[in-house]
Amino acid sequence: VLGEYEEKPVKANIGRFGPYVQHVKLFVSIPKEEDVMEIELARAIELIIAKRKADAERLIKKFEEDPDTQILNGRWGPFIKSGKKNFKLPKDLEDPSKLTLEEVMHIMENQPAKGRKAPAKKAPAKKAPAKKSAAKKK
């Protein structure tokens, strides 16, 4: 336990995916160049604040008419999330925050259904050449 922040304990630990700082239910990865045993409370609080800011910037727009549909900022750019399905936004789109619900529905309807790729067919195994028997000596 490093100390307290907002009257809740801040812990540093090493987990399955590397070192992290924990505050309530928020887990923040510690950069590789920093040592988990040497990290101080002030640095841990900086990491927690940065993570909260990144999480807040992830949501671009939420629609009041359809609360399940929202525009999020993801790893590969903005996308539409509707329920459990994700839809890519067109690359030529200027500002995703200005999209209306009707435009979003149009994008979702016109997007091809994602299916799994068919596995690559394996080439048939080559037959080993027949072994020639050596001529017997008399």
C-alpha cells in the first residue's frame, strides 16, 4: 500500500500482465522503465489521473434517443458501438462528434456483415517416393 488518495487506498503490485497501481476498481499499468517497488504515491496519483482522463476522452458522443448507440474513440480511430456490435466509421468522415443518430443508423445498415475468414486449406501431403531395393549380390 502506497498511501491514500481520495480517502481510498492506493496499492502497487505485480500482476499477470506486469506491474500496476490499483485505486478502488481502477487498475493502471506502470511503465516498463519504472520499478514497481520504487514508485511513490505522487507518481501513482499522476498515473491514476492520466488513466481517468484517457477513459473520459474515449466517449465521443452518446445519443439520448438510443442510449445503447454511442461513438467511441478506439485503438484504430473512432467507431460506432451499438449494443455488443461495433461498426467502422468511413475514413473520409471529418468530425465524428457532429454525426446525427440518422446518419449513424445509415452507416450501420450499409456496413457489410462481419464473418469469420475461412481457414486456409492445407496442401495435400506429398507422397514419399517408392524406395528402390538394392540389387542382391551373389
